[in-house]
Amino acid sequence: MTKIVDDPETFASSALAGFASVYRRYVRLVRGGVVRATAVPAGKVSVIVGGGSGHYPAFAGYVGPGMADAAVAGEIFASPSTAAVARVCRNAEQGGGIVLGFGNYAGDVLNFGVAAERLRAEGIDVRIVTVTDDVASAPADSRLQRRGIAGDFVVFKVAGAAAEAGLGIDEVERVTRLANDRTFSFGVAFGGCTLPGAAEPLFTVPKGTMALGLGIHGEPGIRDTDIVPAGELAKLLADAVLAERPAGARRAAVLLNGLGATKYEELFVLWGAVEERLQASGVDLVAPEVGEYVTSLDMQGCSLTVMWLDEELERYWLAPCDTPVFRRGETIRTEPAAVRAGGGDEAPAFGLATPASQAGARCLAGILDAMVAALGEAEAELGRIDAFAGDGDHGQGMRRGAGAAREAIHQAVAGGAGARSALAAAGDAWADRAGGTSGAIWGLLLRSWSSALSDDRALDDGDIVRGAHLALADVMRLGGAKPGDKTLVDAFVPFVAALETARADGLPLKEAWRKASAVCEEAARATAPLAPRLGRARPLAERSIGHPDAGAVSLALVAATVAACL
Amino acid sequence: MTKIVDDPETFASSALAGFASVYRRYVRLVRGGVVRATAVPAGKVSVIVGGGSGHYPAFAGYVGPGMADAAVAGEIFASPSTAAVARVCRNAEQGGGIVLGFGNYAGDVLNFGVAAERLRAEGIDVRIVTVTDDVASAPADSRLQRRGIAGDFVVFKVAGAAAEAGLGIDEVERVTRLANDRTFSFGVAFGGCTLPGAAEPLFTVPKGTMALGLGIHGEPGIRDTDIVPAGELAKLLADAVLAERPAGARRAAVLLNGLGATKYEELFVLWGAVEERLQASGVDLVAPEVGEYVTSLDMQGCSLTVMWLDEELERYWLAPCDTPVFRRGETIRTEPAAVRAGGGDEAPAFGLATPASQAGARCLAGILDAMVAALGEAEAELGRIDAFAGDGDHGQGMRRGAGAAREAIHQAVAGGAGARSALAAAGDAWADRAGGTSGAIWGLLLRSWSSALSDDRALDDGDIVRGAHLALADVMRLGGAKPGDKTLVDAFVPFVAALETARADGLPLKEAWRKASAVCEEAARATAPLAPRLGRARPLAERSIGHPDAGAVSLALVAATVAACL
């Protein structure tokens, strides 16, 4: 829904004025539209496009060298007036005549048509090409009745390139018609759009469903269906546009267009599946585009457009252009990079290790097995505790991290790694796969701990205690948390202190660890909320106090699990 | 809400892979991020940026010549792992060292920090610059604790340009820190965002209100307030970032950033007011940008960023760059255009007219006065009739168009126009100001009618009848409607036929017109719905049948009004 409005009556013209101000290098505002702000060769055919507003970047965003010479903009979803079309044309005309391009809607056909008559009476040669790409709007044998949707973009790109190449008006008209004849689109909508100032959407799509073939102003679609996963949606869109593939057509310009409120990330997810589907059908994709090119205010949905290329269309599709929203060609000259071998994606190789240290590594692997079991059991509880102050994913992260660490340490053991290398590999895997802050902390903790161990000697109690000290120091230094910040540090500091004290008192590791583990559990229970931390915190109102910190609790759980293994 | 998903667990990595596939000219996918696909000079400082996913085009969209060398991408709203940061850095490093840039969040500080330590241990010189631009997140005396939001974009742009210019790592680090020190942002949110696969938003903003200072992951803002018009919102944003303006600072890079579900049209409307406000405060705007540069999934809202420039920062802000989402510099060489005088924006000049024709023009102006009065009274009723099959704005359009036509004809009369020129001017004004299909039709109708009149002779009954014939022919030819299509044509055809017949029978114009007007009214009542017309139609389910067509009704109303004037 539109939230930034001054006066709904002037929304479209205010938006156009703001656009023209930002992009003054490209366009100059005239009443009812924009014309190029850059010099155009005298005698060039002018490509002038337009339609209602609410479809940004259509159509003003297309104005610039290599694409349109001007764009006419009506009110939201309403054709520009005849006078506006004529006025913008007079401002942009360069003596080579005008090709007027617009989507096939009654109001536009009328206003552009009447304007064309008026301009012809003034001695300007004007040709009209209406875009009719929407396969959902009429059957294949009634192509002239089809609506224009995202196909506008690819057809206008070709028209602009042909004009920029210096073709005469007959040729620009012919190429533009050819582009339209070979362009097919199909769209789906997940939700409606709301006119500026209106409280309710123009139309709605029932929750959990999508409307197939809906137009860009909420015109009727073919049918509603349940929302499907991205892979199926890709198939549905691809099959619809492939149905009218001309005989022998193989190379295609492809556009996956977002309608306004569909996120780029969603389009990219869909794109992976669309690309695969088209390639499986023997389509060679030529410079595909994914993004918002023809929108419908804040409508949720997308469309797929295919323009079947011949040599001529491909040349114009690929030709350089430079507009506010779309460019081809480089601003800085580049060469492809050589692909670098390695770069850290390969599995680590382990140095030589003694059998004694390898035995230590096996012992550590056994401890990881126990940790995975314990954290798996506690996953839901840890998540529940985390949800009071965080986003509730702590248990999931610990389970995932420990699982990755276990896998890595068993691989390391199988590869002959010593205790130090094996534990380091476990830490790296934990950090890499668990993600987030706790994953980083645990990865760091294990890796720092490993630096006290050795690939030469057997596991040594003194090394293990020194490792605990190093791990705590690195976690505090790099993690930035101090005792009292309600993090794992609150339980880790007393744990290490107790472990070191007990060892200094001469207790064997097993007993020292058990004592430290009990202290750790006590400390975890005692963690209490402090001032909100910076960063990804939930709103204050949702926070709850009086619950232990999930990070401290999971440390205590791990400490107790290890104690049982010693 | 996210609708295009396969597996929520792999949403972020699927989106990154789709992005990398589309933009293969720019980037190459590595595990956890992307690196430049184009060759980079050996020894260049690498600018590597990153953070959680869900902020597209941050951060992968920034990779290309003149900006970033690589981007690391974590899960949605979660820091990338230490291993991912290190891996992407190893893939992108060119021997000149690395400047790591990211927003100031605990998880990112940790993971990028630990990765930097690891890379330094491998002999790579790594510097860290955290972005801290969000003035809402901490007071001015605690700048280091501030979050990074849209300021990421401007700071990374400067860093990338400095590195591309060949500066050494000390200098690139210094310039990047300087850019961050002089960058201030403030944002508002109108609505929450929803994680892929989740049924409910992460947070919500109460309807009709906006949250001031909300972060890009829904972190707490300063306070909620009622949504204000665009002009006030501009003041609020501008005042917040201007509050920390350094002494003497005048020139500024400015970014108005959309958070994901705020439309470009809305941003452009807001931009007009922001630009005015900043200029009134003595700010010189240098190459401002308006659009989506740092988003937060499908969050509604926007932020304003100001980077105060000195000579050095301005040079790097303006330097060429070429990335998937942002470029500076031309792909096609251009010169500014000379602004064309005229072009149809000026008032029309009228040719010589005889006093007799000028008297006819005054008579027509009187008829327009009566039409405006009649259409004003009927506005609501015409809207009601239109709402059954259209969007209910017919009465409004007729009132607006007739009013513009009356204004124009009185101006023409004052300018000495004859009947023909005066009626043509009225038609043009109607079409230009009423907009839409009915505005175009009425403009055409009056203009075609005028072509039978003269600027030399007095109004002549035969000319008037011939004008009706011409008007009908043009409306049918250019409007494309046939009798039975349930348009004004259904009433216009019998009107003209009756008028011509009555005149041929020797009736004076006044009586002939009255007869024709009665026939017209009858025909308007008899209009009945046919098959849905193509184009901006409402869904079938909302259509109602059995009501007369609003266009035919308004023609009958005008005919009756004119009859009373004759």
C-alpha cells in the first residue's frame, strides 16, 4: 500500500518531477512526460513510448541513448491525453519521424492514435506499434487483441537500438513490429495493488493462491490456483511462453520481471529454475534480465517474457544503451578474469601426526559424538530459552554446528590428522555451517583450544587446561563480550577459573573438569538480562527478563557432556 | 511477504546463485559469496564487503569495477561465517591487501574480525572499517556504537573508487574511515518484513503509524508516530541527518533509500520535498541517488543518507563504476542537449477572425458554460452509473474536462478567436485535462466538430450539422467503437442520424436538435452490456449488467443542455 503521498491527485506528476530531478543527466521534464536531456543527432528517428503511470521504470526510466527519446506519462493507470502525447512528441522530434510505442489498451490506442493524426497534419511522419505480448489476454489466433505487459521493455529496447543505429523510419517500424511479433509474456500475481490515497487495494488475490495471467492493472486472469514452489512456478511460466515458440527459434532474449512488491531475492530464486527449464527446452538465453522493468504499483507477482531472436533482433537487443534504469555496454573497460585455482574451497590436507596424537584425535571425535547427541536432545529447549531474548534459533544453530564439527573431525581422523589439526578442523566446520554469532563463537572456541594441543604428542591434561584459557581469551577479545553481558562468557569465565584452580590444587583433569562443569552450570542459571545489546535485537516490548542466557546454558550442557566422557 | 520460495533453508544461497547466473559478466559465485568475474590489476587493494542476506542489492550487487571486489553473503539477516569471509577473501585478494567493509553488528564484527586474524596469520594485510551511519541507534557521543544502514552504500562506493584509483592500503583505509565519519542516515518504517517461509512478519508497525529510526532488521526505533504527508516526512528525515552536520560542510552526496516494499514512485514523490528541504538548508547536492540500495526483505520504509564531501570524497563519489545495480560514467558518449524553445507548452495564438465568427465563438462559450453547470450537477450520478462497469470516475472526468474546455474557450474568445479556433481550443483543453478514454473522445469530438466551422463566417446551421457528422466519423474511426459496444457511439449514431433527417425534412436547427436530443436520450437508456471489452476492465465477477452506459448518458445530457441553449 502506498504510504508516501502528499496529494493523491498530483501523485503521478510529482513522482515524474522527482524522477526527472534525480536523473537530470538523462531527461528533461516537459508537461506530461520527459525528453532526453542529451543531444540527439538531427534526422534520427525518434522512439517515443508511454502509457499510464504506476509502472515505473516504465516508461520514463527507458529514456536515454540507445533506447527511447521521450516518454509520455498519464495519471496512474490512465492513458496520457492526446495533447500530452502530441506535446511530448513535438519536444522530442528530430526531423526523422516518430515511432510511437505503447501497450495495447483502448485508452492508449485512442490517445496516441489521435495525437499521431494531429502530428501528421503538422507534417511529422508518425508510425504506431502497439505491444501485444500477453499470451493470457487473448488466444494465439487473436494476437492483435492481446495486451502489452513486460514485453514493452524488450520491444522498446530493440526499437531504440534500431533508431540509434541510424535506420530510417520504415526500417525502425519494421524492426519494432518484428520484435513485437516474436515476443511472448505470461505473468502471475500473488496480491493486488493500491492506488495512492486509496485505503483498499484495487483487487485482491485470495491468501495462499496466485492468479495466472493477471494483467498489469488487475485485469482478469485465466484462473486462480494454489501458490506452488519456485520450481513449479518456473515450469508454469516457461511452458506458457514456450507454447507459441516459432518453428526453428532457439536464441531468445529473456526477461523475468517483478511487478513491484516481489523482492529481487525471490526473482533470483525463481530465475535459477527458469533458466534450467528454458535450457532443458533447448533455448539459448541471450543476455537475460531479472528485475523490475514494468511494474504495477505495489502488486506482488512476476512475469516471464521471451523474445525469439534472429540475427537482426539479437544485434539490437545487445546494442549499447544508457538509461536511468537499464544499460548495456561498459562504463569501465574490463577483461574476463582467469578463474583462480583453489581459493580455499578444497578439503584441508593434514600434516604429519604421530600415532599418539592420532589417538587423541579419535578421543576428541568421540567427545564430539556425545556433544551432538546431547545438543540434539536439547535443541527445542535451547530454542525456547533463546526466544525470550533472541530469535529462537540457538538450539538449531548449535545442533547444526556440532553436527558439522563431528563430520569434519571424523574426516580428519580418517585423514590421519593429529589432535590439534582435528580439533581445528572441527571448529572451522562449526563456524562455517552454523552461521550467526554463536557459530562464530564456537568455531573460535574450538580452534583456539586446539592451538594448545599438538599433532606430535598424546593428549595432555596440562595442554587441555591451557587450551581452555586460550579459548576464553580469544572469545572475549574477538567476541567483544565481557562478564555480565549475558552471554556464554558469563559461564565460561567461572568454568575456566574453576578448572585452573582445581588443577592447581592437584586434582586430576576428570575431577577438575567435573567441579568446573558444576560451577559453569550454576553460572549459566544465574545469567540475568542487562541493558539491551546493540544489533539484531528484538523490540524492547517483546523482551522478557528473568530467563537464563541460551549461550551460557549450552556451554554448561557441553561442559557436562564432556565431563561424562573423560 | 515472501511468496517465491523452494526451501526456506536454502533461500539465501539460491538467490545468490540466481543473481550470479544473471550477472555472470560481473561476478563469479564462490561458496558464501561472489567475486569479480573481470580481471583486476595485480597489487590493487581489494575492497570486500558483506553481511547477512535479505538486503539486496547489498552486498553482491555492489561487485564490479570501481566498487567492490567481492561480497560475502550470510543467511537471511545473519552474519556470514568466519570461514566464508576468509574463503571469499582468499579468492579475491590480489596482493595489495584487503579492506573489509561491513555494517556494525555484533555477529559481523565477530566473524569478519576472526577471519581477518586468520588471513593476517596467512600473510595477508587486512584492515577493517565498520559502517556506523544510523544516527537513531546511538547518540552522537557514542558514534562507534551506531549501526550501519544505507550508509554502507556510499561508504563502499568511496572505498571502491579509492582502491580502483590505485591507492595503497593505508590510504584506502584512511579514505574509507573518512567517508564513514562524514556519513549520517535516518530511516522510517511503515511495515515489517517476513522471513522466507515464515507465515508472520518479524515485527509489525501499527496501521496508520510509522516507526522512526527503525533498523534494517527490525531493531527498535526511537518512537512511533502517525504517518505524515510527504512534505513533512522530508523535513523529519532531513532534520535528523542535518543535526550532525560538520562545521562548514556544504557539498553532500545524498541517498534516498527504499527498504524493499516502498515503490520507486513514492520515493520520487518524497525526493522532490527532500531536495527542496536540503537546498533550503544550504546543502549542495552532488549526484544524489534515489532507489533501493540497502533493503530489508519486503519492509516498507525509507531512509535518508548524507555524506558530507570534501574534495577527495567528492572525487571518489563521482568516479566511474560499473556494477550490477549501480554505475557511474557513460556507456555511450553524450553531450547535453540544447533546450528547445516552444515545443507546444505555450498558449496557442489565434489567427484573424471576423466579428461574425467571433460572435459565434461567444455563443459557443455560453453553451460550454451551460454544459459545465449541467455536468457538475450530474457528476455523482454519472460516477454511480460508471461504477457498474468501469472505475466510477466518469462524472469526475466529464466535469474536469468540460471545466478545462470552458476555461480555454473563454481565453480564446478573449484572444479574439473565431468559432472554429475557439471550439478546437476547447476540445484540446478537454482532452488534455480530463485524461483517460472519455477525455480523449470528447476532445476529439469537439475538435472534429470545429473543423466544419469557420473563423470567417457567422455560425451556420448547415456547418453545425456537418460538424456533427464529422465528429461522429472521427470518434468511430479513431476511438474504434462500433454501435452496440456500449459506448457513447450507441447514442451518438442515432443522434446524428435524427439531426440530419430532421434538417433534410426542413426543420430549423433548434427543433431538429431537440428531436435528435430526445432520440439520443432514448438510445442512451437502451444501451446494454455486451462482452467485456479488452483492457482496463474490472474482474468479471464485479461487473453488473442492465445499467446504461455512462458515456452514452453523458452525451444525451450534453445534447439536451445544448438544445436548451439554441
